Amino acid sequence: MIPVVKGKTEIPADRGRRVGGYTMEVLFTRQVIQERVRDLGARISRDYQGCEPIIVGILKGAVFFFADLVRNITIPVKIDFIRARSYGSSMESCGKVDITKDIEIPVQSRAVILVEDIVDSGLTVEALVEHVMKKGASSCSICALIDKKERRLCDVTIQYTGFSVETGFLVGYGLDYNERYRYLRDICILNSGE
Ligand code: IMP
Ligand code: MG
């Protein structure tokens, strides 16, 4: 079971430190993240040449990844956002996905790329791909900064992956724990103390 961070919440972006008996350690530095985002932007630019895809950021976790990614794509794109809630405030998916803010640009007959911070059970992206395809998109691919495999419950294909991890609860670069730590520039892992 992954520990809960208690106590101080003002964690410096670039330092692992002990917080209420738990440690927060940097897993992916801002430099490594930017390199991966550049690669993903280059791949998407090649794959979608000539078709002006609609890049849809999944709020709120993907916000920084999305902003960096779209600026590393060198072909014309349209951008929009969708918001889905599956987690409440715990570390585990509740298994139900609510769309609380929908895409506003018409996606009919358009190529859509959903940009997600982290795919865990896969329920969120599975539900959102279905939603986008029901709206008549011609295709819907997934670009996830992190593919976390251990708790996967459905068979989703992630076309563009930044990093793969087996397990662990990650925060920073948009990822939160109870709405905290999204602002960290690096991606950190919460570990139980020694
Ligand atoms: P899924 O539906 O189980 O794939 O959950 C995806 C959502 O759960 C992500 O968009 C995140 O908001 C949240 N999530 C899953 N794992 C983590 C994590 O390690 N840190 C922060 N949020 C996470
Ligand atoms: Mg979240």
C-alpha cells in the first residue's frame, strides 16, 4: 500500500525529502521529461502530417504535459480540453468515469489525440476514447506521459508513451495527490520511510 503524505505540503520542486515519515524522491527530472516530450512531439508531427489533429488535454493532470507537448508539435493542430473524474481524492480508481467538462470543438471526421498524464487502471482513457469515437471522430489515439502497468484493468492501446513504470504513486508535473504537488517541475514518487 502506498503511503499517505502527511504534514508539510510545500515541497521544493527539485529535492527529495522526508515528509511526515515518508519520502518524496525525484523519479524523472525536468530535463528528462523535456527530452521525452520533444520526442513525442516529433513523432506526432510525423504521424499526423497533413491532417491537423485535435489535441485534447485531459484536465487537470495533463495540463503542463499538454502545454509542453503541443509546443513541440511542428504541424498545425487544434487544441481543446476534456475533464474526467474517476479518482475522487484517494489513490485508487473508483471504477466510474464522469465527464465533467466536454470537448467544445466539433470532432466529427477529425483525428483526435487524447493527452493524459498517467494511465493506471485504464478506465479513464478507455471511457474517453469511446466518448470521442461516439462523437464521430475518424480516429482517437492516446498520448500518455506515464504508462503505469500494475493496476491495469482494461486492454487499452497507448500509441504514444513518455515513460513506463510498473507501480508507485507519482506526483508533480501536473500529477497530484489530493490536489497537492501538481506544481512540482519534476516527477516524484512517494515512498514509505526506510
Ligand atoms: P485510471 O482511470 O485508473 O487509468 O486513472 C487515471 C487517473 O488517475 C489519472 O488521470 C490520474 O489523475 C490518476 N492517477 C493514477 N495514478 C496516479 C499517480 O500515480 N499519481 C497521480 N495521479 C494518478
Ligand atoms: Mg488526478
